[in-house]
Amino acid sequence: MLKLLTNLPSLPEIIDDLPNISGWETEVLSVVNHDAPVFLPTTNIKLADVNAVFAIALHMHQPTIPAGQNGSFISNLQYMFEHQHEGDNHNAGSFANCYSRMGEFIPELVNQGCNPRVMLDYSGNLLWGLRQMGRSDILDNLKRITCDSTYQPYVEWLGTMWSHAVIPSTPIPDIKLHIIAWQHQFAAIFGWEALGRVKGFSPPEMHLPNHPDTLFAFIKALKECGYRWLLVQEHTIEQISGEPITQKHLPHRLIARNSQGETISITALIKTQGSDTKLVAQMQPYYEAKTLSKQQLGNVLVPPIVSQIGDGENGGVMMNEFPSGFKQAWGQIGKTGVVGVCGTEYLELLAAAGCQPEDFPPCQPVGQHQIWQRVSADNFQPDAVENAIQEIKQVNPNFHLDGASWTNHISWVQGYENVLSPMYELSKLFHQKFDQLLSTDSDKPVTRQTHYRQVLLHNLLLQTSCFRYWGQGAWTDYAREIYQRGENLLQALDYRNYAKQNQSSGNS
């Protein structure tokens, strides 16, 4: 793998004032698709010495909005700094500090002889916005704990959807585009070697699709992009029997079956329910893990894992209480008994002990049992699934295929037709324009051309969850503006091609 990396070019982070989100698909996939252990060569944890473990992740995101000078795209964080007296915008400085501070906490703890662990999930929007704002201080702090071999064993990055798109309502052809766009940008900022270590995935809003075809496309894209596992919310999955899961502190095997009868699976670590930021800020996963003991997994007794993720910047408890809670907990934690781990580290330790994914309890998204009750395993007719869905809706009015997330009191679909319709339309126009071009050979890949990256950017930005979170008003207006700009770019591209073809006809 190292030999392969030496032959790859360093990626530019910004191209024509746009983030690097496409153009090196072949190189990205060559780096991420490997089976080499990531944490096993450096971990100082021995399973035999451990009763239980915990893993915490910090989720960071700021949307990109058309609210800069002359309507240019800027980070919402920049808007907050520039409009301090609106709403909670006075927190802008605290947010920026939260995005940076793990780059200080980890070295401080390691240098004190502690054994900390943290997983980081930053959206592509946020990473681009920090660069736009000239906040190289934040990015350099993150590079320190990502690229310095002294601190690598203590930090794991999780991949995500580039613009924080919730997967159940993302157009299926765009799911993989988000995943690989984030990988491009991450490699451009932190390097190829760092990208090769990203093996876990964090779905925005912990939103797991339960439509069979969307789930299958999602898991297939994850595996094609080199991911080994993803984080899922406890109440978004069920046993194959339809019953709630009973072994939430063990890894599961998430099974996806589509309407064609194809099946695929991936490992899932389960984020337990609760007040997310409060649980993380007060390091509750550690204290919960102290109440657990080893459990049987296959033929091996293994330490169970308490997994938790929360917004890394939102709320007073995270902004103010987390630093002391984080440092105090690691001052008590050693390398035996109850310890902290990163997700990939834990799974690699289990594999080394003889546990295989086939040993993990199987699960599926909540509600799918009702579908498969009505569709036999050997029925490969696509309409069989759709017929089953319609039948269920008639007898169970509460049944839906909007997926489930950690914010189930909010729908990402209902009431947002004025965002969803343009979103799906721009996606359709994007693929009508470029899919055929992508299948043709070229010295310069289509995905490396500026006009492709411009339209791709608008397509991905329009799918940002924030435009369907804060209700109607300014945020849905932002979405409408992004759609219009994307459509205008496509129309301008059509006009240029038309003029070019006419010029060629005239010359002949």
C-alpha cells in the first residue's frame, strides 16, 4: 500500500475556488480498497486485559449558504461571525474553538501519559468553509492529530456524506457521489495515507434508510468506497424477526436486500439512545461501560462496546462542560478494565481474537420485517416489494419508508415539497447531462473539468439537510436559490455545446 501511495499525486484542496470533490475517482478507490489493518499495528490495548470498552464520536457541521458578498457561497459559520446579533450567532467564536480544540486536547493528554480516544466526523461543507474563512489554524490543529504518528493511534476519522445529506431522501445515484466527494476533499487536506485509514462511516443525523433499494444502494456504495463499518442508531434497526435488538453493546451485521433479491451486508456499531450531546459531554459511555462485563460472541468472550456520537459544538453542555469532563475521565482510564477505543481499532482487535462478521448478530432497518413477511426470499420481481409496501400502508397507516434518525420528532420529507421537488429535479438534470459523458474515454476525465465540478457542487449542496430542518423561510429560500443557479449552469452548458456544434457544422 505504501508503494502505491508514493506513486500518487498530491491533490489540490481548492480548484477554481471550488472544493476538490471530483476528478480522481480511480486514485481514491485504489487507496481506500485495502484489507490492511489500520490500528492493530499500533494499538496498546489487549483484549485479554479488558472487560468493556467505549467509543465516542464528535459530529461537526456547518452548511454552505448563498449569503456572501453578491450572494457568493460562504459557510454559515462565516455568516455567524458577520452577523453576531442574530439569534445564537454570538456562539460563532465558541463553535470555531470546538472545531479546533481536539487538536490541543489529544496531544495534551498523550503527553501526560493518558490513553485517550476520539472519533471525528466533519462534513465537507465545514471543511471547505474553514478554508474559505482562512482558518488554517483550525485545519492545522486537525492535521496535527491526523498526520503525526505520535497521535494517530488515538484519533479516528469517520467518513460521511459530503454536504450532510440525509440518506433516505437523497437521490440514489447521488449517494456514492457524496461519499467519494468527501474522500476527495479529505485526501486533499490530510493526504492519501490518512484517507487510507478512514474505515468507519457516520450517516448524517444517524438517518438510516429502510426502503430496501435505497438501503442496498447505500451499503453497496459504502463497500465500494472501502468502508468496513458504519454507526447506526439503536432504534433505527430491528432483529430479522422484527423484534427490537437485545444485544446493543455488540457489533451487528446490517443486512440489506433489494427488490431484485440481491443481498449485501456491512458491520454496524450501535449508538445507544439518549440525550446525545449530554451523554458525550459528560462522558457517560465510559461510566456505562463500567457496568458491563464480557459477552459471548461466536466462540470468543469479548468486551462489549458502548458507542455514542453527539454534536461536537452545539449547546452549552458541549461548549462548556465537555473539556473538563473529557480530560477528567481520561485521567482515570488506563489500558485495562474499562478502556476507550476507536471503532476500527475495536473491530480489528475482535478479528485478531477470532471473531468474524458472520458471528455478529444480524439486523435490518426498522420496519423491513413487515415487508419481507410478504415477499418470499426467492421472489425476484421488483414489483413484489412495492406491492408489499402498498399493502402494509393500507393496514398500518403509520408505516413509512422515510427512514429513522436520532431526530424522529422531525420529518425530513413532510412539508418540504418545495425543497425536495427541485432537489430531485436538479439531480435528474445533472445525470441526464453527465452520465453518458462519464462512460466515454477521455484524456482528461469529465469529473476533473470545472463545469462538471460546478454543477456537482450545486447538486450536492441542495441536498444539505439544513434546508429541511429549520422550517420554511430563509433556509428554504437558500435551497431555491441553489437550485436556480444549478439549473442556470446546466442551461449555459447546453448553450455552449449548441454553439460549438453549430460552429463545427458551419466550418464543414
